[in-house]
Amino acid sequence: MTDHLTIKSPWPAYEWPEGKQSAALLSVDVDAHSPFLWSLRDGVPDRLAGIEIRRFGPRTGLYRLLDLFARYGFKGSFYVPGFVAETNPEILPAILEGGHEIGLHGYFHEIVAEASDAEFTGALEASMELFVKQTGQTPVGFRSPAWELTPHMLAEIKRLGLAYDSSLSGFDHPYEVDGLVELPVQWAVDDAIFFKFEGGGRDKWPLQSGRTVLDDWLREWRMLHRYGGMFTLTVHDWISGRAQRIALLEEMFDAIRAENTAWVATAREIAAFHAGSANKGRFNVPAHVPDAIGHRRFGQTHG
Amino acid sequence: MTDHLTIKSPWPAYEWPEGKQSAALLSVDVDAHSPFLWSLRDGVPDRLAGIEIRRFGPRTGLYRLLDLFARYGFKGSFYVPGFVAETNPEILPAILEGGHEIGLHGYFHEIVAEASDAEFTGALEASMELFVKQTGQTPVGFRSPAWELTPHMLAEIKRLGLAYDSSLSGFDHPYEVDGLVELPVQWAVDDAIFFKFEGGGRDKWPLQSGRTVLDDWLREWRMLHRYGGMFTLTVHDWISGRAQRIALLEEMFDAIRAENTAWVATAREIAAFHAGSANKGRFNVPAHVPDAIGHRRFGQTHG
Amino acid sequence: MTDHLTIKSPWPAYEWPEGKQSAALLSVDVDAHSPFLWSLRDGVPDRLAGIEIRRFGPRTGLYRLLDLFARYGFKGSFYVPGFVAETNPEILPAILEGGHEIGLHGYFHEIVAEASDAEFTGALEASMELFVKQTGQTPVGFRSPAWELTPHMLAEIKRLGLAYDSSLSGFDHPYEVDGLVELPVQWAVDDAIFFKFEGGGRDKWPLQSGRTVLDDWLREWRMLHRYGGMFTLTVHDWISGRAQRIALLEEMFDAIRAENTAWVATAREIAAFHAGSANKGRFNVPAHVPDAIGHRRFGQTHG
Amino acid sequence: MTDHLTIKSPWPAYEWPEGKQSAALLSVDVDAHSPFLWSLRDGVPDRLAGIEIRRFGPRTGLYRLLDLFARYGFKGSFYVPGFVAETNPEILPAILEGGHEIGLHGYFHEIVAEASDAEFTGALEASMELFVKQTGQTPVGFRSPAWELTPHMLAEIKRLGLAYDSSLSGFDHPYEVDGLVELPVQWAVDDAIFFKFEGGGRDKWPLQSGRTVLDDWLREWRMLHRYGGMFTLTVHDWISGRAQRIALLEEMFDAIRAENTAWVATAREIAAFHAGSANKGRFNVPAHVPDAIGHRRFGQTHG
């Protein structure tokens, strides 16, 4: 089936490196129990179950994922909240030893809607400082906890000289927001919305079927490859480090490896490519939050 | 299997054009971020994620859908809130260029239970005016945001001379409500209840499996074709414009194309057929909201 | 695989009629819009969508179900709220014409937790009277709206001389509660928890996959047949009368028809068999609601 | 595929008995209606449906499970709230007759977050006393209702000389918490989060697909066997004693039986092995609940 558009999109096609038709960014958000502690930041009940479920990540899950990546020879991008690195100082070195990128992900996995601008800035600077101290390297990328971004955050990411953000979903290939490279994520290829389960009455949904979720991930991958897009898979240490999830990821990685013209790369590599390519500036959108439409409603008395 | 009814329904069989056994209405609700802004109409928080997720529709998703229709040679009906056309003036011309119908869908995607009668009327008139201005053509059909309808709305749709509404589900073939042609929709063949996901805590449900949803859509199609009904598929720009959903729609469209006696038509065409056919008047029901039954309850003291 | 129990249950095996290994009760709750009106009993908003979605049942869905039963030669039990029969007087005669049983199901689909004892009694008597008037026959069975039962209801069902109730799930074969024959239901083989969808923000869950639900229904059927139980399928006019659901029911009915030793019977027939069989009295349990355990809690001060 | 870890986990590999690569703990939580009564501990409404749904367990479901275990020759661990044993005195003897382990599970299925330390202790002592009285044997293991544990509970379990707890999920092989052997559970291989359904508006989720849940259970089993872990399946009398669930468990048990190097053992046996093996002390973690992080937040005024 030819894929020519009879109706042209106002946007040009994204151009990948010579010989590549699409990109796959395999990313891991190493949250461990930081979101749990954030949600209970004013007092942690004297109970162990929720904490232990998440401690499985730094104890076991992360290493299963690192092993998986190594078996496939894939390099990924690992986003680690400062607190997780602080309390598990063996994590960043282990990730680096695997040849992966490390990116910033808040300090206490600060949920954007619940944190002030100053808190974001403080968390960003503190985690940057900690990462430099623990690894001797400066991270170049940021991914927001729970994938939210404000104009203030964007400005701060640029002020600190980071090369990219990876939190929004406005395209399915790299783009720019106010000139900052954005490497888009997508909820449909995130493990948490399907496979996060904590118990204790905290869960909104039951666990979804691994088989059908994988089927959708594979379909997204196959179609994004056809469309020349960027497939950003996001998994978590304590969720996809569980035994059955590794089996799903093996099928996923098999499919990606089978495509010779797919570029498996870290976010850092993709951001650098974008910044130096003809794509730069072609997909730059403003960090614009629209006005509320309430005052324009029809048939209302605006006295 | 013979399909003769041993117990006769009080309603006659619907009669399709010569040589046709059923109809397929392929519709697209081009909502973009209008429902998001409606839900936050009194104040939009200074955050980008939810907006960017929906901006994917006008940037990319809509064009993937238009391309899909073009590859199959199918003409569909596209319902566009006025605000989406106003802020994306390239949309209506692109849809028309594909040979599709454009219909009304509110101005700010006004949710019926949250809007007054006057607001509905104002929104309808304003979007009609805008569509004429942007396209030089007058729309003939209306689909309600979130598929709700009041007697007032019905009267206004008739007063403005529109040819049909497409918001209710009382039959699974065309019918009439107070004399207005109704082209029924059905939640079971809508993409949003299965595949809408916004993040930020707004979601009631996780994403459902593409494979099993498609399986149900195909079953509905196959059985409606057998029963001689009308299959109204409804998809959205920012939801089904995502890469993996196009693959589902290709399988759906393959199945429809394979039926020689299925009539793939726009809502405008189906409404015009209905109005000029023997079906007219046979399925006319009143726009009647039943009385509350509370006063008739048993064993109560109604003093 | 031999099915002998090495550990004996305290209850004997249920004995079916000569040559039969299990029973299948195919039941239809013809609710139409009665639960909708019940939930809005103090005021129905001036909107049409929810009503029209449910009116599909008496207009179309019921007749598709009656046709389905006729094609398979199966007789079922149809439970109809009085209000539905009152406002659709063609329904009871159509069901009887198909050779099916009609049973009581409340008058306004009164939800037990929301209705008084007197209201239950009034509704029961009024619907009985209406059914006699509309059909010339006296119903012998009752199924509670939403499958709840109180000791008062039980006593009233006995007082009116009904032969059975079908609302509880304490066994998966017929039993007795305070001497009244109980033909058990089971949520797992009800269509509403999987396929009810109303729109308008009323839905707790999205539509579930037809294929996987059918797979579970078939497994329940196959295993209940093996265990010698009773398979009570419950479907609804406006839910399973939808085109795609008929296809599921055809597969279900195919499986049932394929078992020569399965007894497909109406509830009335099964209740009559039970009352005259050796099973009578063997599975009689008290209508006993246990005491609250709060006063027995440990380490509490009960001063 | 070789499974060597290129990046070493900080934890050693778990060592199973000679010739065994993994373990399978098949456990049954015999809750019957105790969680229902706990949730209504201050007053049980005069209604029968919810109670009868759960009474199916002690009447039928438990015996189907015991029969299933017997057919496979598997010995499991059955956790029974004291109240269930008290009101169904035939249960503990039947379980013991099957050669299974009986463990403690609270008295009234006390939910940890809703019970005091003193209540936990009282419930533990009372159920221990009852079990000794009913069986002449002293239980050696505890599993918490709803899988929660506090430092107080841990200390009490040790004080009473129990050999293990089975309520946490911090590893997927045996470990120790403050020196107490912990046999980890996992929500992903529990039946309740997928198959519990009570009706009456109490349900958070619809029933999930048996086929896809089994598919995930089998994947977890296969991968845990590969990784040398411990597969703890947890089912409930009134949930998995239903006919269709037995069919799922047969497929699950077939897969386990097919692995010659899988050690199917009771929790008591696994705990005893652990305590006498080289693993002892290698996976001992503190019963540590982390401090709240609120006071460390950035950009806040902590005046």
C-alpha cells in the first residue's frame, strides 16, 4: 500500500538520518517508591506493603531491565528522580556501566500540578548537582514526572542548558517547543497505565492483559515505522522489571531489532541529531496555553 | 441461517436503495482540544501536556485520517466544533478537498447538560456562520457534542433548516424524531470510550485493547449488514489519528469494502435518501421525555 | 479426567432428570428504560439520549432475541418490570407467542436498597395484577431488580404463592431459601456488567470485549455441565438485542445445543422439577443475615 | 537465550534445593464472607445477595479447590480467618484431610489500616487458639488480610513463634524482614483483583477475561521459573471455586506439573527450607517505613 497523502498535512515529513526510516527511544523511568512518598509527603503511614512493592524495582527489576537491554545490545535513556539516586547510590553507576543515558526526572518525583515554580527549579538544580557528584557527568535531558510541563519549567530547562525535554505528545516525532527540542512520549506506549498495581485501595484500574497491551505496542511500533515517526517506549523499574513483563519486552525488542531501517537510539542522540538536522525549526511550536473560553460563551449575560 | 422473524417486530424492515443491504456511515468528530477547553472553561491551568496531546489531532491525526479515506475511496462526514475551525482555518478546506461532508458540532463543544437553550442556539448559529464564511457552503447536518439532544435543540435544528441530526441511538437504522431525520450513532462503535486517554488524572479508564475493540466493531458491522442496518463508525482526530489506530481502521475499512451490497455514504447522502424513500414517516417517534415515576411509587405516603 | 471428589463436600450432588447432566436457564430481563427512570425518579432531565438508547430494546432488541430463541427452538424466561409492560403493551403477548415464560421483575425496577418493604409489596401485587390483565395468565416466578432479596421479600413471594425466586447466587444449582425454591443467577454470566453503556457520564466502566466475555461464558457453561450444575444466562433487551451481541449468543447457543445431556428449560419448569424431585429439602438454607461483628472486635474498649 | 546478567544486581541468586530451579506456592485465602462482614462491621443491612454470593465458597467452592489439588497431587497453603473457621467448623478438618497447610489470616479479616495494634494482637491470638482447638495442630504461618504489614504485626508474629509471614512483595523469592522469613505474594497472580465481583454497587471493576489473566499467570510462571524465583498463586474459595475458574486453574496446574525442576511446596515447607539454607540472612531487609519527604521539599518556606 503506498502511503502518499492525497491531502497534504501543513507540516513536512520528518527526515531521519541516512538509511533510517524511523527511530525507537527505549526509556526507563526509575521511579522506585518516589511517587508513593510524594503522594504521602505529609506523613507516611506505618505500613510496609506499598513500599515493598516498589522496592522490588531497585532490588531486582532494574537489573532485569539492564540485563534485557544488554542481551539486545540496545542503549536506552533512564530517567531517575534525585531521591532514588540519593537513597540507592548504586543505581546511576550501574546504568552508566550499561552504556545508557541518564536523565533528570525531578527530585522527589514532584507532580507538576502540586508543586510551585520555585520547587521545580530547586528540584532540578539539586538533582543535577547530585547526578554530577555521583557520576562525574552532566545530564543533558529532562523528563517530567507524570509527563507535565509548564512554561516556567521549559524556561528553566533552557536556562540550565539542557538539550531536550521528553514529556509532551504533540507530534509523534521530535519537535520543538519555544525552541527546546521535545522528544515526545505517548501514554499508549507507557507501561504504568496498564501494569501499575499497588494494592491498599490506591488502584484506579486492575492490571490489563499483557498480551493485548503488547499487541497494541507492536501495532504502534509497526505503524510509526511506516509513517516515519519516533516510537518512545516508557517502562518502570518496579513495574516492567517483574518477570512476566520481561517476556513482553523481549517480544517488543525482537520486533524492533527485526527492522533494519529503525534507528534505536538514546534520547540524547536523537536530540543531538535533531538539533543538527534540516528538521530544526520546522516543527517549532509556541509553549502556549490557550485562554479560557468561558467569557466567549454564547447566550450568556456578561454583565 | 435464515433470518426470518417468527415473532414480528411492530416496526417494518428498513428499505435501502436498490441493490444495497445496509449502509456504513464513516464519521469523524474533529474535536481537537475543544472538549478540554470546555471542561476548563472558567480557567485553564498553565500547563501544556493535556493541550499538546489533543493538538496532535489538527497537526497530524486529521491528515492521517484524510489519507486513509482517500486510499479507500470512502467519503465520510466530519463534524467540527466552530472553535476548532476558527483556530485551525486550514481544516475545513482540507476536509472539503477530500470530498467529504462537513457538519456542525457545537462551537465550544458545549456539553448539553452544562449549557442553556440560548447557548445552544447561539453556538449553532455562530458555527453555521463561520462554516459558510470559511467554505462558502452551508452545512446540512448536526451532531451533538457527547451525543445528547433536547427538544429545544431539535426544534432549533429544524428551524435552521438542517436536514438531519446524528446524536441518538433509538434504532440502528435511520429514523425520525418529531419529523427530523435521525442518523443514529452507537457508543459501541465510537473510538473515544475505548481509546481516549489524556493523562493528568483525568482518565476514568485505561486504554482498551485495539484488537478486541476491532473484533467487536467487525462483529457489529457484520451483524448490522445481516440485519440490514446502518453502521455509524465515529472516530476522533487526536485519538484515531494515532498510528496504531490507523491500522485498526484499515482492517475495518477492508471488511466494509469487501461487502458489495453495503452502501458507504455520507450522512448527508443517507439523510437525503431517507427523506425521499418509502421509509419516511415509518419510523417517526416523538421527542418525548417521560415523566418522572416518583409520584407513582407504591407504598409511599403522598400526603 | 475422573471427577470424583477425594474430599467430600458437606452437600450431596444435585440430581437432574433422567438422562440429563446439567440445566441451562436462558433468561432475559426486559428492563428497557425502567432502571433509568428509577434512578431519576424524582425528576427526569429534559434530554433524549439516555432514553433513546434504552428504547432500542422494546423497539428492536427484544424482537431480535425472540427471533434468536425461535431459530434455536429454545424456550426462555423473560422478566419484565410492570412499567415496561404497561407502557409497551405489545411486549407480553409477543413473549408468550414465542412459548416463553414471563416472570415478575418489580414494577418500576425498584432497587431493593432504595425501596421500603411496603413498596416492594405494592410493586409485586401491581405487576402481578397487570400481567394477569395483559395475558390472562398468572406468573409463577420472581426475579429481583439488580438481584437483591430481603427476608421480607422472600416472605411476600411465598405469601403470593409464587413458585420460585431467581435472584441469589449461593449455589450453582437450584436450592431453597427458607423453603422457597431459588434458581441461582451469577454476575459472571450476565450481560449488563460487561456490555451496559449509557453515555452521559453514567458509566462506571467501558464496554468489555465480546470475544473474551463469550470465552468466559462458554467456559462457565462447559464446566457447569461437567459439574452437573445450572447455567443461568441473563441478557437484556436493550443490551444484548444489539446486533453484535446476537452473534455472541449464537455461539453460546450453539455450544449449549451441542450437549445432548443438557436440559434447556424455563425457570418455571426447573422450579417444578426441583419441587417434585429428591433434591427438595436437601439444599434448604435459612434466609439469615449474619449479625454485625463490630461488637466482637478484639482489643477494643466496649465500655 | 543465555540469561547471564551483564550488569550484576547487588543481590545474589537465590539457591533452591538440589535439582530444583524454582518454587511454586499454591495458596488459597478462604475468606468466605468475612471481608464483607468486616466492611459492614457496624451494621449489616437486611439483605441476602452479597452474603449468598460469598457463602458459595464454604458450600461449594472450597471443595472444588480441594478436589482440584487432590487430582494434581499438589499440597497448598490455606489461610483461613478465625471467624470463617468458627462459623464453618467443618472447614479446617477438610483442608487437613487433603494434606494441606493451614495458616492464620486474621480473625474477622481485619484490614490493617482500619485496625489497631491491640486488635491485631487479639485477633492473632484468638485465631491461633481456635485453630489449635479445632485441629490439635499449631499453625506456623501468617498471611495478612489484603496483604499489609506493620512493624508491630511483624514483632507479634515473631513473638508468637510463627515461622513466616506471606504478605509482602519486595522480592520474588523468599527473603527476610527484620529476620522473619517472608514468602512474597504478588497482586498479578492473585485472583481477586481480576475476578472478584459482588454486585450491589460495591464493585470497582468488571470481571476481567479469564483467558487473558491466565495468559499472564502462565507468563509470570514461565519467567519466574527461568529467573529461579518463587511463584505464589493466591486464589479464594468463593471466587476461584466458581466453575469456570477451575478450568483456568487446571491449565495453570498443567503448566506447573510439566516443569520437572519446579518445586511445588507449601509455605511451611518453603519457609523451613529457607531457614536452613545458605539463603538465610542474604536477603534480610529492615522493616523500615521511610520518613515523609515533605520537610525536604525545595523552594518551600519552612519557617
